[in-house]
Amino acid sequence: MPLFEHRLQSLRHRMAEAGMDIALITDDDNVYYLTGYYDYLHMEFGRPTILVVPRDGDSLLITPTIDLNSALASARVDRIAAWNDGMGAEWREELPGALKGAASIGLEPHHMPPLVRAYVDELTTGQTITSVTPILADMRMIKSEQELQLARHAGQVADAMMAAGRGAIADGVPEYEVAIATSQAGTRKAAELLAAHYDDTDMSPNTHFLQIMASGSDIVKTHHRASTRIMRRGEPVFLCFCGMTNFHRFKLGFDRTFWIGDAPSDQVAVYEVAVASQKAALDALRPGVTAESVHAAYAEVIQGAGFEYPFRCGRATGFSFLEKPQLVTGDTTIIQPGMVLAVDGSVSVETFRAQVGDSFIITEDGWEPLTHHPKALAEVVL
């Protein structure tokens, strides 16, 4: 059975087990995961796209007419209903009929646009409203072989970007030049992989996320974007590709801390704890343990060195930047083979922060690294 049809069938099976008659899917990544369809004109432009999946019956994609050609080319659904701005009831037209007779309706409460949710609430008076999000999160947690191939290729794209960024960092260079170098390298590597391994010529190889990086005193700004700031010798530089590593819509996490020419001893001490905290997490990471236990191992190293309790150690990735589970206190999900996880080591102080992060596939007896760049001090002082 083709991939997307299999996913829809799996969703229907799980809906039946949960007693859910129909699901309305509005999260962009879930629409893509289930149908292969994606666009960039959803609610940001006032144009909702809604995937309607009955437990028994044909799937329906409600999408703007402006994107109809893209939907016809890529959406693996039984029927497409296109709506146009200002004509009739627009996207509302199909929903009353679709929901008629459904006693239990599954929504994505945290992803459904308020405009759509308000209309669904108008249509539903006695029906049970429940969340389909846990079902979809569980479906997406263990990756298929096709997805793991995407993950490995995404790792190659990330490696190319990191190597290019490292090569562009130098005294007297503005931050944006590093961003240009990483974007070019990632796009070219993605194009090479698409041409060699995939038939989908519509999939763009271009990176499309502002480069996360910081240098000098801005190093404490965790998600700072590349600016016109000029980097200088003796300064730290942070590169993060957690948004830009997005190959064939598959996301990974990947980051490193560097220095130009010289690394101050106080910063080195912080950096070494960050590296040690990631190592502790990886030593604990394997099938059968809880997600929070990995975070505990990482946090123990950081707090044991006298630093504050840290943010989460990592998260699952895939077709979304954040998937289930998270490596954080309170997440008792059991780690299983086939998961893809970003695992960080990080320490923050008032004037400096160090972070190293990589992505991994969970295997039957451990993990397989997807991103590769040295972390030894001698390798990150440029």
C-alpha cells in the first residue's frame, strides 16, 4: 500500500479504537504527513486548509482554489473541495455535511485556527468533541524506513551547513556572511541528494529559515539571528541549524559553539561542562528508558558543576520541529527504536553560554548519529 494511503488507514484504525467518528486535521505538518500535500498560504493569509478524515468514508481536503493545482498534484485523498475568497460560504461550505451524523469529532485543539474552531463549535451541539492530537503524535513517534532515509539525508545537509559555517567564521567577517555560506551549502547538498535519490522534482532544496547564530557578547541570546555584527578574534560564535535542517520537510537539531583564534579559560570551563552533559545524556540514551531519565542524567552533570537547572535536554523531530517525546522532567515516554531525537548539552551563565547538539536515530541497542562535527576544544577554536 502506498505510504500516505497507509497512514490514513492507520489513522482510521486508531480512530475506530478510540470511538471517534471523524477527524478534522488542520496542522500543516499533519496534513502533509497524512496526504503528501503542503503549501505556504494557510491561516497566515486567512486561508484555512482542512483535512477531513471519516472513520468510514472518503477523505476530503478543503483547500483554497489558489492552491488547487498543487493539491491535485500531490494530495493523496479521495476528494478535494476548493474554495475561493469571497464566494459562497468559502471553506465552511463542506463542513456541515461532513460532520452530519458524527457523534464523536476529533480536533487538534492547539493547532486548529480560532476562526475554524469557532465555526465547528457552531455546528456541534450534542456531539462529543475530543482531541486527535495524541493519536497523531503516537503515529508519528516511530519513523518508517522511508522517514529514516530522510533523516540520514537531512543529517548530510546539516553537516554541509555546519562545515560551511565553520569555514566562513573569521576575524573581521560579518555574521550574515556565515548565514549566506550555510544556506548555499545546505541548498546544494539537498539538491544533490534530491537528484540522486528522489523522483519528486517539486520538492525544493532551498533552506528557508533565518540562520540562528550569535557572536561576542550576543552569545547569551539563544535564538539570535545572523546580523551585520562584525566577528572579532577571541570571541565565541554559536551556530544552530535546528530550523534550517529541513530536508524534504524532515527536521533535525544540530548546533555547535566555536571561538575565533583563542578561547578564554572561563568560557572553556563552561563549554566542557556542556559537552559532558551531552555525553551523560547519550550514555543514558537507549531503548527501554524513559525520556525524563535522559534529561536527569544531563541535568545532574550541569547542576553537579554548580550551574542552574537546565532547559530540556532534547526533543523528538521529524516532519515537525517538535514531536513526541521531549527529553524533559515529566515525560515518561519509553524510548523506542525508530525514534529520531535531538540531544543537547548546554550551560548558560551571565556573560556566556555554550551549547552542543546533535540528532540521533534510536536503534535496537543504542543510537545512530545523524549529525557529525567534532566537539573537542582543539577542533572548535578556529
